[in-house]
Amino acid sequence: MAITTYGDISQRTAAWVATEMLDHAEPITVLNKFGQTKPVPKNKANSVKFRRPVPFTVSTTALTEGVTPSAKQMAYEDVPANLAQYGDVCEITDHVADMAEDPVLSDAAQLAGEQAGETVEMVTYGILKAGTNVTYANGSARGDVNTAITLNKIRAVTRALKAQRGKPVTKMLDGSPNYQTKPIEGGYIAFGHTDLEADIRGLTGFTPVAQYGSRKPLCPEEVGSIEGVRFILTPLFEAFTDSGSATLNGMKTSGTKVDVYPMLFIAQGAYGLVPLKGSGAITPSVINPGTVSKSDPLGQRGYVGWKTYFVAVRLNEAWMMRLECGATNL
């Protein structure tokens, strides 16, 4: 049997599998919702450029009567990035397909979608946490950290973002597999690990999601807000384990030093990405067990796989800041 582009499934079935994968990828991704997005059409290029206009300088010179001032020219800055391909394959034997009572194909598609979502999430996280704009809960280096997050440090971060004209985030990608944005109430977004939740909830002035009233949470991972900062926590954003101070000061540790947690604060347009959205975002591949080929003459093996193209890039270092802190050992 000839192997088509999608394996042993038709284009219609492939579209269903891809939708299933996207539906299961979406709930466990948060970073892809708030970056500047730029989908890349098929057969165009393996690179993408994020463009931003260069702001005009302030004009403080008074006009001369009857004299037209010199005209300015529009200028743009390009931030290039090269797409990379990611994917994986799961093998299913004919024995499993024949004997198992579970819906193997459906379950494999769901797991593949979750894997795809976590893959692009962690790629984005790795790029963002490598940003150069950083501050520490205490001290001047990661090795000094042995203090939990504080309200004063949050204020210092937002002050720095405002000084660099970082705008509050006012839009995000919709929660469906389709490519579209929706407006949200403005604010800076802080991403961190769930280990930080207890310390954040203990801050003076913290408002949990349950007390939002008419305000809607941005996503299920949002835990609350404080002074214009909305906190989104996920167990994916792991700490720099055993990399802080040897003086634990009541902080969580995985060894002999404090585990240091990076909390990422972002303003609008701080980073960009090719979103895991829309037609062609995930290409599924299914080869059913029983398919006889030269490499598998008895048709004993089948496969469920996925692949996608993705890239994320920091667009403005001054509009994001990494606050490194400890988490109180409970």
C-alpha cells in the first residue's frame, strides 16, 4: 500500500486529527497567548521577520511662521528569526490494535497534541528566560538569592517597565485552535512556577481570581492580580535547581542551595512567535498497524506522529524582566 502525505488516513481524517491535537495542546500553553504573533503561510520561507516602527523623536522646536518644517521619514526595525521543525512519533503494534479495548488512535492523537503544546511552550520559555533584563529578590546575582517574592520587588519591576514605555498587555490569542485575538483588560503579565503561588497569595493587596467579580481571568492558569500585574502559574516553568544561596533562609531546595525561580514579567510586544494555530499548525501522520511494507513485511507496526514549524524571539529586552526569587519551603 502506498503511503500518502498523512500516512494511511485521508486529508479529511488528517484535519480531524490535527484539530484534536490542537484542542489538547491549547489548554497547557500560556506563553503563546500573549506574544506578538506572525503566522507563516506554507511554501513561503523558513524565516520570519517581526517588524516594528521606530518612534518619532519629540519635536520641541517652535515652528517658524510660514515655514514648513523638514519632513521625517518612516523607519522600521526588523527582528529576524528562523523557523525550526519539531515533532515526534509513537509506535503502535498490531497486537495492541487487535487486543486493546482502548481507543488507541484517539488517545495517541490527544497525547501527541499535549506533547506538541508543551514542546512549543518550553521552547518559548527557554528563549524568554534567557533575556538580559534581570533583577533578584535579594543580592546582585543568582547565587545570592534566598528570599521570596515581595511587593516592593514587583513594584520595582513595573516601575522599570513603565520607565521604558512598556505598555500593558491589552490583547491575547483566543482560546480556540483558530487564529484570532481578543481584547483584554490592560496589565502586565507575570509568568512563574506553581511553587510560587503561596508566596504570591500572601502579598498585601493580592486579589484572587475568585474575587474578580466582572473581570474575567485570562486563562485557567491565572491565580490573581496585584497592582496591575496578573499572575499566571504553571508547573512547566521549572526553577534553576540548587543554584541560589547556601544559606537557605527557609526557602525550598532540591539539594544544599536555594532553588531559584525565574518569574517573567512582560509588557505588550515584548516577544514574538509563530503561533500553534490555524490550518497547517500541526501536520499529523498515521500509519495503521497491518500496513505491509518492505521495512515491515508482516504489518506488525503502526505509528502516530506529528510535526510543526515554530520559532519564538525576544523583540524588546527592555519590555520584559526576569525576577529571580526563592519559594518558601512549606
